[in-house]
Amino acid sequence: MRAFDYFAPGSTEEACALLGQYAPGARILAGGTDLLIELRRSSVRAFTPIIDICRIEDLCKIKEDGEILSIGPLTTHSEIVRSAKIRKSATLLSRAASTVGSPQIRNLGTIGGNIMNAAACADTVPPLIALGASVKLRSVKQWREVLLQDFFVRPYQTKAGPDELLTEIIVPKLPANARSAFVKLGRRNALSIARLSVAAVLGFDSAGRITEARIVPGAALPVWQRILPAEQLLVGNKPSDGLFRAAGKKVAEVMIQQTGRRWSTEYKEPVIAVLVRRALDQCISPDTTTDRTAMSGDTKPERRPQIFPASSANRLSTIRVTINGKIRIVTVPANRTLLRMLREDLGFTGTKCGCEIGECGACTVLLDGEPVNACLVLAPQVHGRKVETVEGLMMDGQLHPLQESFMDHDAAHCGFCTPGMLMSAKSFIDKHSRADRNEIRSAISGNLCRCTGYIQIVDAIGDVINKETVR
Ligand code: FES
Ligand code: FES
């Protein structure tokens, strides 16, 4: 990875001042799942200043104010999925966040990062546009609010100035008569970017007629937008299969008008029409969680207070981190990943190095109890936090029940995926007292195994979790 200057501001004001000073060259780190991969490319300018905003408490909150939700840009996808406020009042956003990457990626990646990266396949942007969301941007000189549907220029380019920081995402709550859905087509269920996606919102009157419709496809058009001709087709009518099919065809028509016929059109034309129909079907399905369903127990996004120097331009950082219960003080270059620090500086070689782009899960460790890809975390980011690696599973000379169970079930063959698999499983069993096979598969969906076919691994985890023998 290229060398860079690393700054860790503790407030929005400080972050804006740094942006003002280093624009246009500075890059914001707001999760890092995209940025760290980019920093490994040779095209990135050496010594690009990196401004890590992850310690700014004000940017992590989900707040409710009347008919508005305010979401901090540092809210992770996992926090969005866990938030009862979002499930209740912006259901399709919750659904979209649950489809991002893998459990490890969702624990690191943030909604602000997803917006500002502006990749055409960004999962959370179509739901936000369908909800009528806007973003607040702040610089040293001013702040402004922009409707998200007017915010994008083209893939990977927004209208934010180089010195502007995204500070808040304002989301109008869905009205009481509204139902919503998000559907995504990827190559597999996890670790998959959207080939196409659709966010849909329908409002109904008391007679069951559609009074309002919003349809926003993802990865289909040069920039995200509502498809007004399809929405107009729906309004004033009662839902029917024919109506939803017609709306799907209309979206496909608009897509072709804007993109022209390309090599992929033969595939995309029928598929986007089907996805639109499925999304609309879900909006009227009795199985769809109603947008106003009462939810309890909102999970408050948690951030641990950080004690890192407010800003540091040193290319070497001295960090204090608790690893497997022991405090370690390490001096590392700012461009060192947690994975490299664990393996090369501290000798925790149980954590494996596979793809180094967040796709294999071999490097999974627990950061404050949550599984993350150690290859997508910078070492300075773990200052003041707790890391658990596979070496910490054994206690008092005894293997962890998961390790015993993996041996009993012959769940490790070459063993390369096993440390990461164990750490994902450990986090899962720490939070669940019972689980079915699908839940276990979902918990390890960010860990790839080339040998076992997963059956023995799921059996091994299932035995531990369902026997309540976990310590
Ligand atoms: Fe980190 Fe593959 S996900 S090495
Ligand atoms: Fe070989 Fe999983 S046991 S990769």
C-alpha cells in the first residue's frame, strides 16, 4: 500500500479544517472497505493525506425528529440493519443494508461511504432516493443541503466539493399508508455486488388504490433516478399482476432509451422488468414487514471513545490495543493494515492472509466483538480498541468448544479458512443461544472455504450453539 499522511480528527470542525487545508488531494476514510482497496492500487498518488473521520461521535448517530430520520454518515450497514427506527420508518433501507457484502463488510462499511463512493452498484442509494433523502455537506466556509437525487454527476462522481464533508443524511419517514421493498440481483447471496437492483415505494388510499409510487433502479442507468413514466402508470390504479408487469416493461424501456442497446441489454431488459415486478409484488405481499410495524429495542449505535491524538500527520503511529485480553503498544506506519500488524509485527499468524480485498474472510478477527476483515482495517484505526484472534480462543490449555467441534466434525481440511471461520462463528455464538442452519450459513457467509462444502462447518457450529455448552 502507498505511504500516506494519516490524520484522525476528533470533531467535524477539525475534519473540515483538514479538508480545507489539503483539498483537493485529501481522501476521507469513513469505514475503509473501498478506500483501502483503492490505496493498494498503484494509480493512487503517494502521500495522499488520509483523513480518518471514524472517531467523530457526532457522525455516528441515528436520530428521530418528528417525521424525519437523521442518519450519521458513519453509521455502519450493520447498525442500520439493527436499528428498529430504520426498520420501522425506512424499511427498504434496512433491507438494502442487509444485502451489502458480508457480515464483516457490514460491520466496517458505512452509509456515508456508500453514498460518497457513488459506485453504480451502491446498495443503499436507490432506497434513499426512493425515500426522498437529502444530504448535508459542510466545509469551513458554509453548509448546504442537497437532495440525493440531484447529488450524483456520474458513477464515482458526486457534486460535493473537494473541501466538503458529508455530515448528515436526512430521510423523510415513510407515510403510514406506504409499503416498500428492495430487491437485488447478484451472482450469489453474499459477497456480491448488485448486477441490478430496484427500490420501490407504494402509497395506498383506503380503497386500496395506489396514490403514490416511487421506483428507483440501481446499476441500470448512468445516474440513479426515479422512473416517472412507470410511476405514473401505477398511480390511480389498484395493484394487479398486469399493472406491475407493465410498470416493469416501462422501466426497461426508459433504461434502454438512456443507455442505448449494448451487449448486456439482451439480459438486462427482461431482468430489470422482472425485478420491478418483484419489488412491487413485495410491496403488496402480506409477508412484507409493514413500514409502520411496531418494533421494540432499537439498537443504539455504539462507538467506543477513542483516545488517539486528535490529529497526527506522522507516517508512523504508536497505538495501544488490547489483543486477546493483553494490552500491546505498537509503533507502525500508518499504511499498515491490522492484518499485517498482527502477522508481521506481533506474530499472530493464525489470522490468515488471502485476498486482501475483503472477499475471502481468511483474515477475520473480532474488533470490539464484531467480525471484521483485518485486511480492510488500518492499524491506527484499532487504537484504544479490543481485537480477538484465533490464538485467543484457547483458554487455560483447553480448546474452545468450537475448535473441539470442528475437529469432531472433520470441518477443517486444508485449514486455511478455519481461523476466520472460527472467529465469525465465535461472534455468532456469543450473541445467539439457538440457531438454524440458515442463520449459521448467513453468519459465515463472509468466509469462503474451498475444501469442505460447508456442511461439516455448519454442523460443527450448530452442535455448539444448540447444546448451550459455549463458554
Ligand atoms: Fe482479508 Fe481475504 S478478506 S485476506
Ligand atoms: Fe480448506 Fe476451508 S478447509 S479452505
